[in-house]
Amino acid sequence: MVTLKANLELFEKMVLIRTFEETVQSLFQKGEIVGTTHLYSGQEAVATGFASALQPQDLVAATYRGHGHALATGVTPQSLMDEMLGRLTGVCGGRSGSMNVIDLEHRLIGCFGIIGGSIGAATGAAIALARKNGVAIAYFGDGAINQAYFYECLNFAAVRKLPVIFVCENNLYGEYTPWEDVTAGQIRARAEALEVKSETIDGNDVWAVQKAALASFDYARKGNGPVFIEALTYRFVGHSRSDPGKYRKPGELDAWKLRDPLIIARKRLVDEFGFSTQEVDAAEAGVKKRMEEVREQSLKAPSPGLERLGSEFMELKRAGGGGA
Amino acid sequence: MSPSQDELSFRNAIREAIDEELAADSDVIFFGEDVAEAGGVFAATPGLRDKYGDERVFDTPISELALSSAAFGSAVAGLRPIVEIMFADFLFLAMDSLVNQSAKYWYLSNEQKSIPLVVRSAVGGGIGFGPIHSQVPISWFLGVPGLKIIAPSTANDAKRLLKAAIRDENPVLFFEHKALYATTEVREELTGQEILGKARIVREGSDITLVSCMKGVADCLEAARLLNEIGISAEVLDLRSLRPMDNEMIQSSFSKTKSLLVVEEGPITGGWAGEVISIANEVKIDGMKLWRIATPDRPIPFSPALENEFYPSAITIFESVRERHAR
């Protein structure tokens, strides 16, 4: 059953993601966060729209550009920011960092640092979820469709009729390279060739995403097999922290900024869903204030002690190896 | 001719272990290429699909990356998958899901969830399968924290170890040497709890320790018999687990014999034999002898004229020990 939730929560979630990423960026520039980061700014409507259709038993596999997926799915901003800083209180105790976040309590089976890894993980999770009426969702970018993971797993999921939704966030660039320079044919045609139910959607309108998400979950949950969604979107920042985005076509970024998912959502909230501008402003200000508190607390959080190097293997818990 | 009731073939040991674990736990599933309808190209798994149904035992596309990552994902989501990668040479197509995902998941998730996953795979040469269906890629995986590597040498031990691997909470690579499938031995009653990571002494001796795994153990036992005839008492240590390795047993045997030869089927450079020697070498003994025999640093040649001379054998082991001990 498809019902749209015309509420402020979707907007607030997107503001949370945008503000989180801006905070990460500023902490990076101050040298508080090390290594690299891949920000989700501009693509917030995709993760937010799909997450709004999740059931408690469903599972999410995301990418190394995964902060947005994590927050949308329910990972707390505090535990995620602590992880960015490598703190003991991080969602993975500081072991995973930005690119490999896992939070099973909040249905996030992982963010995958290898392009296409999310596709394999969700396909496998769907084998287990088929037993309990659950659906797995894999997020990945346009670059991932040229990985073996994509073709192999779409085929695997289709022949096994697995309940999995493959969400390709086409942000026009695979890292620094325009997708059309390195991709033969059209993206959706790949899935259609395997007779996987497919659709291309506006990935910057959170309600358009939510509508497609509700229909996709419904289809997959009923045992019809996988769904492929191409969500058209755009990242407002470079691929990673070291990328100034010089490959963008003239005027392209400005044109997409007019279609900022936050601007679109704000307009629809006021024009169609009856919120006042003041209510929307207040919601945004509230999220930003909470993020500032998160930031302050994260910077005070403890780092892991060397005893947290831990061990290589999980100890055996079950009786094993004996007779029948 | 099928073995009698009180005999167990290596091939049937594999099937029985999977069968018993499928029966014991509904979360256990088994899939791979040609494993269900056909029962496996090495005929190790016939009848399991009929017994447990297509939801739990099924054939997959020829997609090693997809099937291994599907195993990983299903383990994340609560199942205990066993997959077959038909030939270990195909494992390289599955490396990302095994090395980057499965092996690291428990650790980098901060111990939220382990990956109880078993990858069965056939290894080894000597039967004319050529350079890309005969390799023993243990050393490729030896340096991967979080992975266990099991390599049994006999039918009873294969059953014991495979059942333990399925019940283990960590990802396990379980290697089956092709030359062993048809071997049989008297069936042993399996009792007690097997913990992965333990070696065993399969023959006691006092003058030298011969260390190997899989088919190499039988070669070492035969060499030990020949050495006994010329007055050299050889102890034979079956590693069983390559990761983790049983450092304690390697060192205690070496402390006793003061001489140790490792026999590896695999290229000598970067092989696991070097790791065994390093472990033994931590025990400082005057006049100690430590060396290895492995295969040449070449792709495995097809021609029987070349392949038959390629691997360590009971004779090469015997002659190497005799030569060293004569010095």
C-alpha cells in the first residue's frame, strides 16, 4: 500500500544529513578528522526517501559515501560523528572510520569501501530476509554498474527471486569521470536486460523517492523478486576531500543547486502541504542547533585505549565438532 | 565399489558433515555451482537438495563473486552459509567478499556480528588439470587476519573439521585436496568438541619432525616408514589448521627432534612452509636443522612428464632427510 508522509520529518532528516556533512567538512579542515571522507551533500533525498519506507526487519547496505544512508536509516548523529573522529564511543568504536560504518541495531549491515560491495551484501542479506518477510536495499553509484558485483548479483537475485532493491544513485560522475565516458548504453537498460523491474526517478524530490520506495518495497516483499531504481541526483561537493571538482561542465553545479533537495522540499512543504515558512525555518534551526551540540560532545569523547586492538577471531560460543 | 559400513571415504565425510549440520540447524544453508542437482563436480554433495529443499541447498550461477558475497550477506543477516567454490583457483574471483568483507566484519563492526561462513574448495594437482585448476592458494590467504584456513588429510578428520568449521563463528576456508576424495579409512566415532587451530602428531619419532597438511601428510608418513628402515625416527605433524597455526605443537615437536622439514604443495616463495619454519625457529637449539620442500616457482605444468616430477613426494622427502642427516 502506497501512502505518502507529507510531514516535516523528511525535511528535518535531510537537513540533518546536510548539516552533518558540513560539520565533517569543517572538522576535516581543522585537522580533527583524518584520512578521507566522501560527502553526501546534494543526494539527501535518495537515502531519506528510501529509509522512510523501511520496515523494522529490513536491512540496508550502503557505500563509502554512506553518512547520509546511515543517518537516514537511524544511526544516531552522535555515534556517527564520534566514529568520524575515531573515538571509543563511535558506532564501531573507532575501528571503521568514515567509509565502513556498520550499525546492525539500526538495520545498517554496512557501508562498503569497495565499489559494488553493497550490492553483494544486500543480495546475501535478502536470502535470510526472504524467511522473515524482510527486504534488503543496496545503495551504489553510477560507477558501480561497471563492476562485476552489479551484473553478477542482479542476475543472482533475479534467478533466486530475492527481496532486494538495488538503488543506483546516478550523480553523473564515477569519482572524477563523467559516467557516460566510461559506460556503454543506458544505466537502466542493464537491469532491464535481466528482466528486473526497473524505474528511473527524480532523486532530488524526497516525496518522489518515497513513492518509488514504497512501491518497490511492496513489490519485493510480495516475493516478486528484485527491483532496480535509477535515482537521478547530483553531489554538490567533490568525490573526496582532495577533489575540487574541476571536471564539472560550466554551469552544471549552479543548475543543480536550483534543484537542491532541501529547496524542493521546503517549497513543497509550504506550497502543497500547508506548513508556514516560519515552521520550516524553526525545524531547520532546531536540527542545526542539535548538530552543534553533537559536534561539541564528539570533540570531548575518549579515544580507544590500546586494549581495543582486540582479537582477530570471535570465540567459539556453540558446542561443535563432535558426533551427530 | 562403495566402502563398507565401517569405512568412511573422504568424499562421504564431506557429505555427511554437511548433511548432519543441515539437520542440526535450520540456519545452515549450502550453495554453489553444480552442487545441488548434480551433487558437485567431485560428487561430494549428492542428495542434499532433495533432502533439505531448494531454499537451503541450491545451485548458483557461475558467479564466484556473487555467490561468495551472497554467503557473506546471508551470514550478516543471521544464516550460517556453506558455499562451494569448485576449484580453489576460482577463489581469486571472490577475493573482495572474502578478504575485504567477511574476514574483517566482526572486527571492524566492533564485534557487533561475526560471519559464520564456510567456503569449501578443491585444491591440489597431480591429476592433469593444468596450471589453473591445480593450485593450492593457502599462502594467498595466510596473511589475512580474521580468516581461518583448514586443510584436512584424512576422511575422519575431514568430517570432524568440517563440522567444527560450520559451527565456528568466523569465516573459514576449508580446502579439500582432490587426490584425497577417493581415500578411505576405518570410520571413527566422533566425540567431543573440536576446536579449530589444533595440529596433531600422526606418527611419533625422535630424530626429525616432518610437517605437512592434506595429501602431504600421507607422503610424510610413507617417507617416515622409509626413514625408519635406515635408522632415522621421524615424527609426522599434520597441521590441519594453517590459520591459526598450532605454534605450540610445532615448537614442542621441534624442541624434541631438533630437526624439522616442512613439506608444502605450493610455490616455495612466499609459501606457508616459511611461516612454519619461522615459528619453529623461535625455539633456539644448538645445531638445529630447519628446511622446506615445496614446488618450484613456476605455474603448474600440464604435461604428465613435467607434472609428475613437480610435487614433493615420499621419495623426495626421504632423500632430502637422508642427505641432510648424513652431513
